[in-house]
Amino acid sequence: MSPIRMGRATVKTVSAAELGSRTTELSMALVSGADELDPTGVAVARRVVDKAVERSGITGDHTVVALAGATGSGKSSLFNALVGADVATIGARRPTTSRPTAGLWGDSDASELLDWLGVAARHVVDTQVPPAPVTPGKPGASATTDGGEQADRCAKPAKVGRPATSGGLGDGAVVGSLDGLVLLDLPDFDSRELEHRREAERVLELVDVFVWVTDPQKYADARLHDEFVSLLSQHDAVTLAVLNQSDRLSPDAVKTLTQDLSKLLVADGVTDAKVLATSTVTGQGIPELKQRLANAVAGHAASRQRLKADIIGAATRLRPGVGDTEAEVGRVPRDELDASLARAAGVPIVLDAVARDYRREAFAHTGWLFARWTKGFAADPLRRLRLDRTGGRPPIHVEIDGADVRALLGRSSIPAPTASTVSAVDLATRGFVREASAGLPVPWAQAAEDAVDRGEGTLTDSLDRAVIGTSLRARRPVWWFVVNILQWVLGLVALAGLVWYAVLWGFALLQLPRPETPSVGILPLPLVMVVVGVIVGIGLGVLSRWWARVGARHRRTVVAQRLTESVATVADEHILIPVDEVLMRHRETREHLEAAAG
Ligand SMILES: Nc1nc2c(ncn2[C@@H]2O[C@H](COP(=O)(O)OP(=O)(O)OP(=O)(O)O)[C@@H](O)[C@H]2O)c(=O)[nH]1
Ligand SMILES: [Mg+2]
């Protein structure tokens, strides 16, 4: 239905704010979930959103109607007739109106809208009291809110063209209501005042309905049609053409001219325009004009009502495409996933090497001094895995990224995961994703499955980087240093004993008198030194070896913890975070759809 068609229009009000927020919610749901939602439903929803965005704009609860046209056509006179009071100045001097004036119907606050429109002069129409005929200089039942300027305007009596407000022209005569109507009396469009034209053009950009007011002299003016009417045709707003001052014409001429004007408008490209003949002197056509404005107001509200229903329909249609709730990824059991990834990363192999490495190092520091050289034959277990360069560093992945680690340390020599380990990872991943997306419609579960980063080799690569980036060694234990000193002392004591014996043997060889050898009890001191040095040294070595086993177990636990954390980071990066992103998108989509339909 055209909003300016005559007839009854009863509608419930849907505020522009409500419509706007529902539209936003539906469009947000499309942004977050269009790929997973039903494609047909998505297409419908897109069309509804587009329509609602185009339709609502910023005008809020109001329908903005502008009276525009050439100077002297009677815009201000029509404005006063519609408002029912001498608000706008009507003058003999052309052009008269230089700044727009607004007439407001209804209680809804239009100040924001009028500020946006840049209209300072405002007049609230009192719809409670039926407007009485207004005599010049005596405004009727109306209230003016504009203070100074407006008061001035009202104080000036209209000299000519008394508003025709009598004859049942109050709102009571209108089917429907004018509440929400914002009527603007604009400056002329064609005078020598460029400012007027600019101001009229600026406001015309923003209105919902144009009423082109023209008169018998100017209705066919080619320049007006070229410059003004064709400008109207470029806008989506509803256009209504008024041939004012019809009292100057015979009834036949009125008919001919309105038909003529209709044709001209079609030629201008304003195909939908309705032409109405009016006179502010006789009141002809004013009730019709008012009725059409009432219909425009109702049509505006009706269109919002319809758009709201469309949005709810589209959102409800899409709603089965999302679940009722979504899992929290952080709470989904992940032990199996982490364990399978740890195996794939070769963590058990690395831990064995760590323990062996500890024992080997411990032996190098705490073993019997004269047996230590044997360690040179034992291969370094971490070096064999090319993990020896991580030792003693802080966990590298904390400070530099994986690519740097790789550049610095190369690839490890941990054996590649076996086929069964790889399939265990796959199984655990699927299990995890299934658990995380339980209860979601298939496309979302599929999206979660697809989100997991399974790129050829990237997971294995990241696991390897994580292991390389993990510090596998720790500070040497203090007891190693203590035992080391002891071992050196014992070794040197034993050596000194031997040297002593060598000296004594030298004396005997040269048949020199043997120097006195001190003794401990019945045993000579050098013998005691050798025996104690060797036996205690070996004993301490054996004891240390046993203690190193305990230490190695502890080191293994510490490193296992670090590796678990590193592997968990890989799981987060490749599996948990991508899945969580899908779930978050699902949540957003669900909430937006609920808000749009709620
Ligand atoms: N005969 C007749 N004269 C009218 C009618 N409407 C307005 N006039 C007269 O036409 C002249 C111009 O009226 P305005 O209402 O000031 O015209 P406007 O379009 O607001 O002019 P600007 O403000 O200059 O753009 C005045 O002298 C009015 O009395 C009408 O219906 N019939
Ligand atoms: Mg005027």
C-alpha cells in the first residue's frame, strides 16, 4: 500500500529503536553464522535485513514530511493550514521563508531528530483541542516551543492567505492519527537566494515524504522540473505533488492542470507521485492532504510492524540451525588428547634420555676419580636425539617463537611417530571435538572438526618444536659439587700414598737408609692413605650412583611436567583454540538470533 493512499490504516507501533536493534541482531547472526545456517533461510534473512536498513534510517518514530517548492507557491500558507495556527510567516516579499520551520504532532520527543535535521524553529501542534478558525495575528490552539525567533514569527500577523483550518480540518477529521508527523516548511528552491536552495536541498536529503508545492503559474516551469523535480526522483522518499492556489482556476482548468502536472512528473521520472489540487483560501484539498499525511504516518508505522514480523520470522526460521547451549572447551576432558600428543611428540623417549643424561652427568661429577675416564665412551643420550642444546636454558618457547627455535636448533632426531601413534592422535582429536560440539547441529560440529589444524605435518612439526623449545636440563645439584670435592680429596690422598710408596721404593733401590714411616696402629700411613683413598672413593662412587638414580627420577618428573605443558600448548594452538572459536561463533549466532526473534 502506498503510504499516501487514502483510506484507513490501523497499526500497532513498533519503535524505530526496537526495529533497529532487531535488525542489527539479525545481521550480526548472519555475520557470525551464515556459513553454518540453512542457506535458504540465510538468503531470506539477508533480504529482510537489507529492507529494514533501507526503510528505517534515522527518523525514529517520526515521519518527516517536507513542504518544498518554488517561492510564493504557498508552502508556508499550507503549513499554517495543516498546523492550524499562524506559525510560518506568509509575506508579500519574495522569498519569505529563509529557515525551515517544523510542526510536530504527538507526544514523542522529536528534538534529536530535529537537531539532526538542523531545524531550530519548532511548533508543537495541540491535537487535543480541535483547531478553531485562526484570525490573522491570533494564533489558534497551539503551542510554540522555539522561544524568540518563533515567537517573533507568530507575532507577525499573516497578511494574505489566511490558513483554511475550518471545516473539520482538525485531526479528528482524519482517519488514523497524525501522531509522529514532523511537517517542515522549507525555504524556496528557486529564488536568487542560493542559501535557501542549499538549505532546502540539505533537508530534502533527510525526509521521508516530499510534498512538492507548486501553483498554476509555475507548475510547468522547465527549470523547476529540471533542477528540482528530477532531484526528487533520485530519492526513495515518497513524493506528493500539490497544485496550490487552485481557487485561482476554474474547476475544468484545475482538472486539466492536475493531469498535465501528473504527466510532467512521470516525464521527470517521479512515477509514483499523486497530484492534489489545494487552496489555502477556500480550504479545498486540505483535508485530503491531511489524510494522505496521516496515511504516510500510519504507513511508516505499519511498515515497521511488518519489518518486525519479517525479522522475527527470519530469525525463527534460522533458530533450529543452532543448538541451545555450547560446551566450554576448557572443561572438556583432554587427558587422552594430551597423552596421545605426548606419545606422538616422543615424550617417553625424551624422558628416558633425560634420566640417562642425568645419571651420566652425575657419574662425571661424583664417580670415583680413577673410573671417570670411562664416561668418555658412553654416548650422550640427549645429543643423540639432538636435544642437548636445550640444556640449562630457560624454556625457550616462552621467549622466542617456534620458527626461531627451529632456526636455532634445527630438527630433533626423535624418531617419527608410528602409524598407530598418529591414528591414536587422530582418534583422540575426533573424540575431543565430538565432546566439545555435543548437542550442536551437524554443520557446526563439522565446522569444529574442520577448524582443527591438521595441515600435513604441521602438528608433528609443532610438537617437535615444542620439545626442542623445552628446557630438558636443570642446574647441577649441589651434592654433585660436594661429592666431587670429596672424590678429588680421596683420589689425591690415594695418589699421595702411592707416591709415598714409590719414594720408599726408590730409597730401597738406591740402598739408602729408609726414612722413618709413620704408622696408624700397625699399618703404615701410606698404606692407610691408599686403602682409604681407594675404598672410600669407590664406596662414595657407588653410593652416589644409587643417589643419582633417585635424582634422575626426580629430574624426569620435573622435565615431564615441562614437556606436558609444552605439548598442551600445541594442543591448545592446533585444536582447542580453533574449536573454541567455532563454539564462540555458535554462541554469538544463537544469542543474536534469540535477540532478533525475542
Ligand atoms: N489565491 C491564493 N493565494 C495563496 C494561496 N496560498 C498562498 N497564497 C498566497 O501566496 C503568497 C505566498 O504564500 P507563502 O505561503 O508565503 O508562499 P511560500 O511558498 O511559503 O513562499 P516562500 O516562503 O517565499 O518560499 C501569499 O501572498 C499567500 O497569501 C492559495 O491557495 N490561494
Ligand atoms: Mg514560505
